[in-house]
Amino acid sequence: MQIQPFLIAGVDEVGRGPLAGPVVAAAVILDPDNPIDGLLDSKMLNEATRDRLDVDIRERALAFCVAEASVEEIDTINILHASMLAMSRAVDGLAMTPNVALIDGNRCPALDCPAQAIVKGDQRVQAISAASIIAKVARDRMMIQLHEQYPEYGFAGHKGYPTARHRQAIIEHGVTHLHRRSFKPVREALQAAAALQSQVPV
């Protein structure tokens, strides 16, 4: 009788803080017989290392899935619930069902398998580190592609985060469909534009 392996999925998300773009989550089931050296929280790695590990994870993990929640979903259900939704989509999209999902943070999304939240899990659990890396790489590449369509906003540099340059670009060029209208700086820019428009004589 063959013993089935105990499958652990690491789950993490990236992109809660930006003013633009989706929130992206990943779930990864690592292969204990094919370990990957150098897995750390994606924020502790430089871009070249993340890109290299992204390839390793995708080639050597037993299963992985990257999923997202859209800007519209973020504005409708708020960023916390959208993050949970993206993580549940990532786990649901795995090619195999994990015995347990280990979630970075202090709360778990609704899943069809047992789950445990681990604070700073991306620094403590390799499967969560792997999820943080492929989610970060996927979202960064998404924002670089959007930069090609909207170069005036500088997405390739700040990836949608609220830098001074990004805030100024919103004021100068307006709010796009990529921007999270429920976030205060975007909402304030919309209000300022509306107020200015109302003062223009017809």
C-alpha cells in the first residue's frame, strides 16, 4: 500500500498597499524531495534573485497557482476581503488538494482544506516564502506591462504604490480604471477634479 504524502500549501499575497492594480496571491506546494535553496520573504530579496527563484519554484514545486482580485473587487468588498478572495482562488487553483494551507498573516481565507495563519510566515515557512516570491514576481511583471500602456504614471518604478511621483501623476493625469477609487489618495484626487470641474464656466 502506497502512503500518500502530506501536502502543505504555502499561501501569501502581494499588493495590499498600492493605489493601482490588482492584489495578487499565490499558493505553492513544495516537493520535499526536491528542495530549493535560498527561499526567503520576497521583500528580503533583490529582483534578480526573485526572478531566479521564481523559475526554480515553477519548475520544481509539486503544484503552484497564482490568482488575483481585481481593482473592481477591491473597491467593492475592500482590500482585506479582496486579499482573502485572491488567496482562496490561488488554493482552489492548485492541481492537487493540500492537506493543510499555511497562510501568511493573522487570518485565514475561506478554504476547502484546513488552514493555519502564521504571522511573518513568509520568513518562517519555506512554502509561504515561495508563494510570496512568485506572487511578487507575477504582480511586478503585470505592473511593468501596464507601464507600457500608461507610461506617464511610472508603474514600472513604483508598481502602483503611493510614492510621491505616483501621487503627482494622478493629480496631473487623472485617475484611470487601474486605480483603486476606495483608497484615500485616489478618492481625494477624484474629489479635487470634480470640484475643479464644477468651477469651470459653461
